[in-house]
Amino acid sequence: MSRDISVVPVKLNLANVTDEEAARVGLQPVRDWRAFGLQGYPGFLVISNPFLSGSQSFWVRQCLKTYPQKPNICNLDMHMSPSDTQDIWGKSLQSLSHPPSGRKEPKTLLEKLRWVTLGYHYNWETKTYSANHHTAFPADLHLLSLKISAACGFPGFQAEAGILNYYRSDSSLGIHVDESELDHSRPLLSLSFGQSAIFLLGGTQRQDPPVAMYMHSGDVMVMSGHSRLLYHAVPRIVPPPGGQSMLDKEGCSLSPSLHNNTVVEQVSEPDWTVCSRYIQSSRVNVTVRQVLGPGQCFPDSPSLSKRTNVEETDSYHDTPDREDMKRKRSGSTHSDSEQT
């Protein structure tokens, strides 16, 4: 943690989520979660890896194998045909199932993946969501989001849109604020898996000095209330403490606490081999948002003032892929810029 900002414990709503409900989505009992906030940043909190042993592997597999599938949308769809991006996992399986050969090999589609959108699909050009650009939100991720948000004091949260960012070791995310959702009274949830990251939390103005902190595999971040519209960024991906994350240590062996009615499934050894190799040098970040409040609907067209504000932020909703594109346009080099 940079600067002299006090870290304060946060009390969670134990009554909102039973132990059985938490275990169903691979979470520890809420009473065992370690939640922290920052003095002067009301509504911002970090839950230090609340996942049961082995359950992170399921969510990583979903992010790499299931969520990139059609009809969900990814960055590869921007310059490849739908048939070419139909089975990203399957087309990457052979290369990622074997140890590195030591020779430089072409990147697999999975390694070229930079972002995936779920539910209401975010439009990167207009910086908006719309009613006619929507597919079903994954039921398992919705249930996970519902339980986390309820424990944080937001019962009834509706997971309507998701953006998955896939970071390679040299990726970054520019400073931005998440304001495209029509309802800002509901929290923004962020889940981290794989390599660690340096996270910068700024203020309500772009030039406000940020606070730096680490996000490790399994950590959950919640931005709500005053902190919902704060600027933030991810300038760097770093190895986890000791060179091995909790995800690496746990592998795919599920905790005995998981019951038969859980949505979390045992990850097969072949699938875990691919996931494990991927996360040894990568980070996956899942952000989940409620787009509409009760009774709200989308406007007929995005407002002009909204577009102007977004343009002023310059790097609003940047992804690692878009950061690479910016560097390419400016003439600087990046190892992945030709691949995205």
C-alpha cells in the first residue's frame, strides 16, 4: 500500500448468505472472509481470497474455456470470422497441453485473447450498452456475484454485464472510470485470478494522486457508493508473493466443504494442465455490473454529453488489447501488438 492511507476492517452482512449458499458457488462461510477498506474511500473494499480450496480452478476454467464461447463476444471477433473463433479453447488445446519446447512458437487463440463481454455487450466505440446487443448472462457467474454482493450489503444485485480482461505479463490497463452503466447505485464487482497485479485507485478527478495496492489470485474488489465512480488503473502484472499463487498451490483438488448441489465442478486433469500453464504467466480479471436500475430502460440513442465525457477520459474502459493498439499507433513496440 502506497501513501499513508489507513487500512480498516469492514464488517460484512453475515445473515445475508448462509454457509450452504456460499459453498454452492465455491466460497468460504462469510464469517471467515477477511474484508478491508481504505480510510477516506467509503464504499471501496477488498475481500482477501474468500474462495474455498480448489474452487478457483473452476472459475479459471470457466473464464478460459466456457465464457469465450459464442454467443459471447471477444476481441478476436474484430478481425476473424465467427467460425474461426467458435472454439478458442479447442483450437488452443494441443499447443497448451504440452510443456514449452523452448522454441518460439505462434501464439494460440487463447494466448491472443484480450477481452470477452457477457450479458449486455459493451460497445467499445460508443462506450455504451444497448437493449439489442445482449445475450444470456452465465447463470453460475450471476449466482456468484449475487452472493458476494449480498454479503457486502447489496442484496438483489442483478449481474447484467460482464467484461473479462486477459492480461499477459506485459499488459496494462489505462486509467479510467466505469460510468457507462445507467444505475450507479449498484456496486462494481471485480474478481482476480492467476498472476498478481498492481492496482491504482484514484479519486473523482483524473489528476488525483492514486493509492497503489496489490491484487492477488482469488481477491475480490467491490466499488460502491462514493467509490463507484473513482478513477482506477492496472499499470503492471507481477508474480505472486513467493513466485506461486494460492491457485498454483491448491490446484484443482476441491475442498471437502463443497456439496453435491454446488455449481462448482471438479476440473479434469487435462483441463487443469491447460489452465495451469496459462496462468503461470497471465492474469484474468472478471468485472460484473448491474446496468439498469429498477424500472430503468435504455435511451433510444446514447446522449451526446455522455460521449463527450467519455472522450475526455481518453482511456475509458481500456483493455490490454486496446492499450497495445495505442502503443502501436504511437510508434512504440509491444510484444503482443501484432497478435491482438
